[in-house]
Amino acid sequence: MPKILITGRGGCGKSTLVTLLTRSLNKRGNVLVLDADESNLGICNMLGLQPPEMTLMGVLGGRSKIKVKLLSSPDEEKRVFVDNLTIDKLPEECLGGRWPVRYLRIGKIERSLEGCACPMGAVARTLLKELTVGPDEWVLIDTEAGVEHFGRGVPQGVDRVIIVVDPSQEALLLAIKARKLCADLNKDYKVVINKADAAAAAYLRQELAARGMAVAVTIPFLNKIQQANMLGEALTANMGGNEVEALVKMLEE
Ligand SMILES: Nc1ncnc2c1ncn2[C@@H]1O[C@H](COP(=O)(O)OP(=O)(O)OP(=O)(O)O)[C@@H](O)[C@H]1O
Ligand SMILES: [Mg+2]
């Protein structure tokens, strides 16, 4: 089953969609949520679980070791993980939650002047390239806002990309760019409109269609999602409505 990366502009609903998809997919098998956003912290609340003791960066020896192992020579990429990596071989101390939903945090910026997020990108890229996913397993990758993860090659090891578009010009521009970046990597993509009322959704569909981009599903703006987020409460199953289930069916095809 696939590794699916969710991309889009800041605040469009990437982490929300990862959580809603998780709620739907965990009825079908195990879901690993891979948090590849080096800044934001809210997805654990959305998922209703505690962050793990350690980040994967921490387990691998921290920023300086990663720089030596992963950023000095691409040939050395394989040395950081065990051979034939599967999700049951991931280090327990950097996994939150319990199956069928577990959460892995690549790394977060913790200190001023600690450096850029390139080491996090290198870890995410290598992990996704090496991780083999079984027939009843899903990996959902939550990314930072924008397209830097494409620049770092994080989507190289994924099967599919979901581009989230909210009602904004920036989201449209980024969606068009993300389609091109997916093509560079030969990755299939699906477009999800989020937080749109009927009029906004119609406009976005038309603008995307004019560029040959079809929309898979549209999730409306739902007060209960915004409210839960503000309060730091977990999102529950079916909170995104039938559209999320419809998206899951499309992803299963
Ligand atoms: N369908 C929706 N209806 C109402 N509010 C929503 C919906 N989807 C997302 N939101 C709200 O929009 C805000 C941003 O959502 P979220 O954090 O998922 O976006 P993001 O793309 O992950 O942001 P970032 O780029 O900062 O990581 C949150 O307050 C969230 O509750
Ligand atoms: Mg997010």
C-alpha cells in the first residue's frame, strides 16, 4: 500500500487532511503518520496522541551526525538504516501512539541558530526511499508549508502526492507548481480542495481545470474542525464527512 505525501501552502489543511485520512485508513490497516514538518507542532493534538520521547534525528545521533552520514556523500545514505527497512523495524523510542496509528517525528527546530532544516529533509528523503510498506500499511507524510520538500527530494520515495488547495491565489499558484514538481519526479498526484464554500470551490475547480488539473474531492469549511483545532482537541472519525472516505476509495484504486 502506498506512501502518500501531502503538500500545499501554509495553513491550507495538510495536517488536518493527514489526520482525517488516518481516521479513515486505520479501519483498513496500520497507518504510520510521518511528520516531516520541522516547525509545526499541532498534528499530535489533531491525532490525539502524545509526541514520542525522541525524534528520528535524535535517534540517529542528531544534526552533526546526520550531516556527516547523509549530507557529505549521497553514497553513504544507506548506512543510517537497517537493511530491508519495514515499519516494524523503526526505532520504538521515536514512535508515538499504538497500532493501528503510530506517529514518527523526523525532527523539529529546537534552538535559535541551530541551523537549517536540510538534515531533517535528508533523513525524511532517505527513510522514505528505503522504507518498504506492506499490503495493509499506509504511510502519510505531513510536510512543511510550500515546496521546499520537493527541493530536498523528500517525495522521491513516495507513491503519490496529494496537493491541498484552499481558497487563495497562493494555493492555486503552488498547486500548479507542485504538479510540475511531481512531474519532475514522475509522481502521480491528486488535488483536494479544502475549506471552500460552494462558490469558492466552483472557482477553484474552474481555474484548475483550465490548467488540466482535475479535483478529486472538496472538503468544505467545517466549524467543528476549526473549533477542535483551536481547543487542541483530537479530530474524530467522519469529521471530514463523506469526501474523505471518497478520497480513500480513490487512493485504494
Ligand atoms: N475543512 C476545514 N474546515 C475548517 N477548518 C479547517 C479545515 N481544514 C483545516 N482547517 C483549519 O485550518 C487551520 C490550518 O489547518 P492545518 O494546520 O491542518 O493546515 P496546514 O496546511 O497543516 O498548516 P501548516 O502549513 O502551517 O502546517 C487549522 O485551524 C485547521 O483547524
Ligand atoms: Mg501542518
